[in-house]
Amino acid sequence: MLDGKTIGIVIPAFNEEMLIGRVFDTMPDFVDRMFAVNDCSSDRTGEIIEEYAARDPRIRPIHHEVNRGLGQTLIDGYLAAREEEIDVVAVMAGDAQMAPDDLDHVVRPVVEGRADYVKGNRLLREEVVERMPRHRFLGNSLLTLLTKFATGYWHIIDPQCGYTAIGKEALATIPIQQMIKGYGYNADILYMLNLNNFPVLDVEVEPVYGDEKSKIKLARYIPRVSRLLISRFIKRLVKKYMVREFHPLFMLYGFSAFNFVIAALMFVRFVWLYASLGVAPTTTLTLLMFSFSFAVFALTFAMWMDMEDNKKLNPRISIGPRAEFRSQDT
């Protein structure tokens, strides 16, 4: 336990026979429970988990008969932790990519009641550019921007980091069983937390890149997750700012999108007329400039309103009891 709170760890594992043992061996002593979820590994991962569980009663093995994806693996671990009423549930990958020395300050803000969800931020480390593969760094930067729009947590960075901790109340409130089953779960859980007004905090963690082999194929991962983020952005606006309560930022985002479409059409028309006539059509150019200017202006104000409305979900600057602004909707 840590300050009187039980600590559980969800450990998703798929073909991690080389590294899963290191995760168990380096687990801090204050951890009360480890939910090791073997996602139908084809190597000895399942056997190794069972061997460690026979020696360490803290380990609860969970085995999938068929491969169900990372999201479902986490869901099953979360549901097992919720069943045992664990106070704080963290996630540590089975490939030893998350430094055990960081676990204390990942879970502590939740233990102390300063946040309901904590996620690691590898980008706070100065050496991350040298240690994180360049293609991952660039992809992470793009997804970070899209995730801010999708989730409403404008203060977070490095949303793809899976080193997280969630409190018992938040885990019991959000429909965790509906979380996306594949990659992109990071943004999906943040989206659900935002709809229920749970504060989220970033903490610095060490970027670890060693013997593990990433199973993410960026050429497929980034387009797939980008589509998910756009979908969650639209759903967040509709559910939070139109259905539950009306907010003008919904109209501003819509006005911005409308004008961006008009600007795109005017740009196509401008290029076509210029290529056909050899003369720049001034009327089309004027409409292009005005529609683009209106789009940027509306987007800027919509983002500002969005940031202001969600500022209360940043534990570093929020004021007053969280119960004052937490939604009762699930």
C-alpha cells in the first residue's frame, strides 16, 4: 500500500517472454496486485506469468484464448482491478518499457487526491530527442495536437504514453468496457474522462528504449488513430456542448469548419480559372481570403473558449473541490 491506498498494476503482455520477467522482478514493493493479461501469446509469455504467479501471490494471471488487442487487454485488467476495489490502478507494459522507479510519482497524485488520472510525459525529459526514435517523436507531436482537440485536455503532452494511473472513482464512473479495443485507447479513455470532468495530470517519466520491439506500424497507426481522434472531437462537442449544455464554442467550431470548406472550394476554383484563363480571378481570390480569415478567426476563438472551459480539469491551476464541477452523467 501507499499512504493507506491499495495499488494495482495492469500488465498487458503479448509475446513478451524475453522481458515480462524483468517487469515482475523490478516491481516496487508497495504494489499490492499485478493483473498480468496474456493476450494469447504464441511464445512462453503465459507460462512465465504462471511461474511467477506461483511464487508471488500478488500476481493474478488473466489469459485470452484468442488475441483480442491491446485495448481489450487493458479493459480486462481494469475490470479485474475494479472487481477487487483497488484504490489506484496503474498500467505498466509487459515489455519493460516503463521505468519502475517512476511508478511512485505516477500514482502519488491520485493517492493524494490531486488528480483522478495521471499519465506519463516522456517529452519533459531533455534527452528525449536523443533517446526516442525520430519517427516516433514526429508522429507523437502530430497526435499530441489532435488529441488536445479530441479530448479537451489542452494542458497534456505525449498522450501516446501508456504509463498511467487512474483512481477508483474515475474507473467506476467511466464506461471502461466501451473503450476502443485496439491502439488509440489512450485518447479514448481521456475522452471518457473529459465527458465526466475528471482532472488529468501529466508527470515526467523516463523514456525507455532498449530491448523491446515496438509492435506499432506507424504507416497504419497514425491514420487510424487520427480518424479516431477526429471522431472523438466531434462526439465531445456534440455530447458536452450541445446535448448536456449549450456553449457557443460549438457554433464557432462549426463556423470555422464551414469557412475552411468554402476556402478550399475557392482555392480549387482559383487554380482552375487561373490555369484556364491565365489571369488571376480577383473575386474568387477575395472570397478565398475572406473565408480563410473567418475560418482562422473562428477557430482561434473556439480553441480559446475550449481551453477556458476545460481549465478546471488541470489540477495545477484548478480551484475548489472537484465535486463542484464534476458531471453526474456517465
